[in-house]
Amino acid sequence: MAKKTPTIDEQLRRLEEIRQQLEAADRPIEELVALYEEGMAIAKRLREHLASIRQRIITIGGQDEHDDIAPPSVD
């Protein structure tokens, strides 16, 4: 059976869990690095997913109506 893609809310909850674990710093450094990498991967997927949603909204609504909306900054 294929693994289901986590929802945005699930991914945000996981990011919060990772943040708390990193702040506690009560794990070996190797585990902390692995958690950091997992968090960065989740954040990247969320940015990409939200950019895709934004593009769909612009396409549906028409760009002319939303010219005053600045595009999100991508770090």
C-alpha cells in the first residue's frame, strides 16, 4: 500500500515537534542533525506546495485582479 502524503497541518505539527526537540537539545548531536535535516525537508516541501497553491489561485482568479499582491519571498 502506498504511503499517504501528510497534510499541511500534519507537516506543520511535525515541524513544531522537531523545533521542540531541537530546543531541548537532550539528544546526541547525530540525532539533532537528522531532526534538523528532516525539518528542512518538510519546510521545503511546504514552500513548494504553498507556491503551487498560490499559482493555482492566481490562475483561477486572473492575474489582473491581483497585481498589487507581492509574491512571497523564497529564502
